[in-house]
Amino acid sequence: MSRVGKNPVIIPESVRCTLAGNLLTVIGKFGELTVSLVDELLVEHKNQQILVSPKKKDRKSLSLWGTYRSLIANAVSDVDQGYVKRLEINGVGYRAALKGNDLSMQLGYSHDVVVPIPEGITVVCEKPTLLTITGFNRQQTGEFAAKVRSFRLPEPYKGKGIKYANEHIVRKEGKKK
């Protein structure tokens, strides 16, 4: 049994939810997200809450129960508060800057790495080595942050590269004489 799925999703006053068939539309101050639901679950919207429950007690329904409750809760919180990923750039000469609608990074290659910023995502360079990526779609924001990080993954010997702000890189000891 899912412990996550049993909890109702509380909808804030600033968010509107509409349930039409197998589509849940969530509208908030940051934008609009839709969650397509599966037939194995029963989703009810009443009293500023969304309740998710399985139709049958089979393995597939129970495994989807908590997952879809989390997807709905994430959609509600994202359109109300937004989603933020912070990246740190470590390394001598490594830096990032915004140029129009592009993110330009110097990462030790012979050329600058230029990444176009997708629509719906905001990137702020607080310092040349600190990026804040904000958006109202958790999946799209996380994908863009992972794409930026993939240009120079953090390496364990000197700690150079792009890492998430809350990520801890396990350092390795170098060669011994």
C-alpha cells in the first residue's frame, strides 16, 4: 500500500484545477500544466483537495497510485511557486554569462559553449560561477539543468566542472609516489 498516495493534495487559493476525463489541468500564477491520468486510478476533486485512489487492489494500480499523486502534487506546487535548480561552476577560468536568450559558458574548451534557453525557463547568473534556473515545469527545468551540467561533469580529482548546489562530490586521492 502506498503511504504517499493516501495523502490528499491540498490546492492553494491561487490555483485552479479542472478534471476532464483522463486529463487534469492545473492553472496558477506561473502557467498551466496538464497531467494525463491512467485508467487504473480514481481521481476526485472536491473541497480544494485532490484525492487519488486505486480502482482495484492489483499490483499495477498500487504501483501507480503514489506516483500519480506525486505528479499531481508537483504540478500544483510548480504553477503556484515555481521550481528552482541552482548550479555551481568550479574551475580556473570556468564561467557563464547570459547573451540575449542564450547561455554562454567558458568551460576549458577551445570554444565557448552556447546553449539556447527554452521558452518558459529563466536563467539568472548571480555570479559568473553561480547559475539559478527557474521554471514552472519541473521536468523541463530539470532537463535543462541536466543538459547544462552535462557539458562539463564534475570530476573527482580536482572537483572541476558544473555541479548542483546541493550536490556533494566525493573526492579521490591522486597518484602517490
